[in-house]
Amino acid sequence: MAELFAEDLDRNATGNDLRKLSINIDSRFDSVDRRFDAVDRRFDEVDRRFNELRHDMNEGFNRIESRLTRGLINNIGWIIATNIAVFGTVIASLAFLANYLN
């Protein structure tokens, strides 16, 4: 704050001195405003990169989920087919035993 009022003005300051102080303060506020704009641009860039990363991660997770789901569906199909084959074998064995024991 002391830098803003670097000029030592006494109680009898002239209009010219006040104008210089005003220009000094305005230029310092402009400088601070430019710095905030630069920070805003950096945050916008970080936000854009974060959104790209989130998009890429979602695509990757969707691909993994799709592969796992397809694999699970194929595995379930094989499990059902195996159970049908085992069940058929059990029925055929029981029929053979029933025929053999009669």
C-alpha cells in the first residue's frame, strides 16, 4: 500500500501533484488488472486441459467397460452351454442306468 503513495505529498498538495498520484494509482491498478487477466487465462488453460483429460479418461473407461461386458456376455454364454451339455450328459447317464437296471 505504501508503494501506491510513494510520492510524499504534504497537506498543501497542488492539483498537479494529485494528478500525478492519480495517474500513478491508475497505472498500478492497470498493472494489477493485467496480472489478474494473465491468471484467468492460465486457469482457463488448466480447465481446458482438465476437460480434455476427463474426456480421454471417460473414453478409456467406456472402452474397458465395453470389453469387459462383451467378455462377460461371452463367458455367460459358454457357462450356459456347458451347463446344458452337463445336464444333457446327466440325463443320458440316468436314462442309460435306468435302462441297464431294468
